[in-house]
Amino acid sequence: QWGPSVGANLWRTTGDIKANYDRITLIGFSQAGLAKYAGPGHWNDPDMLEVGNGKLTPDENRTHMSLWVLLAAPLLAGNDLGNMTKETSTVLTNKELIAIDQDKLGKQGYLIKNDEYFQIFLKPLSGGDTAVCLFNRGDQTREVSIDWKKFHIGSDHSLRDLWKHQPAGNTSAPFKGSIPKHDVIVLRLSK
């Protein structure tokens, strides 16, 4: 609450992170309600990225990066940069996701749907675009069908899957996808 008044640019909002899925999701998904404290020049910091550390799966690494991007969090890589795998490098250097994190509007994303093991977050972006993250926190693959009208999103947006780097249809029809356990789909909606 007082960080910006003393000239701070970021502040930790959590205890220490660890390179395991349970701790990462506990920290990341507990940031609800903190969006009002984040904005250009002053950021909530849920601790460093653990992408490439421990025994995180590729899906869990994508979820971790996506969640921090959605939160407009500082992207501080906590891995050994000199010895990272190509897979880790690909996650940490995804330019389309980094653009979402670094968007000049500076908004932190927020929860718009919360089922027990499935969450949808929305993040407003500059220029009228929107990022939508579909998180499967369950232990089974989840089939999804997103009716954009339920979220008051018009039918005039194109969709781009930011992990696959490809178009994913438009909002005139429901988005359908399959999300493996502990994985995520990140979409950019553009008019």
C-alpha cells in the first residue's frame, strides 16, 4: 500500500518461491485482489521465476511463465542462464508473452472464472487488445469450450495462441481446446 509513496518500483507480495508446481500455483493464484496496487512504475512481485529449475514439467514451466505474465510481474529468471536447455530458453524468451507482461497499459490480470481446477484470467492491454489465460490445474487433460458472450466479449476479435504462435479463430464462435494437466492456453484477442 505504501510502496509507491517511498519511490519503490516493486515489492514482494509473498514468501519465498520454490521450484515445485504446488508452491508456484499457491503463490501465483493468491495474487487476487492485488491488481489495484500494480501499474506503470510500481509492480507486485510474486518472487523470481523458477522456469527450468527443479522437476517442473514443460507444461508447468509454461503455466508458471504465463501466470507471471498475466500478473504483470517482474520477469526475473531464477535459473542458471548459462546452462539452460533450449526448452527453458524457449519459455523464457517467448516474445509474444513478454509483450503481454510488458504492455504499456500496465494492468494486472484478474480472475473471471473459477472452477475447482480450472481458472480463466483476463488482462486488458493497450490498443483495446485483451489477453486471456486458460489454466488447467487438474491432474487430467481438460477439454474446454469458451463462449465469449458469457464474458461480455464481442464477436469482432481475432484470437492468437501465444504458445503455439498461430491464429486460433475468432470470438464469433466458442473457442474449443484441449489443455493437458498443469498446462495453460494463452490467447491474445485483437479487434
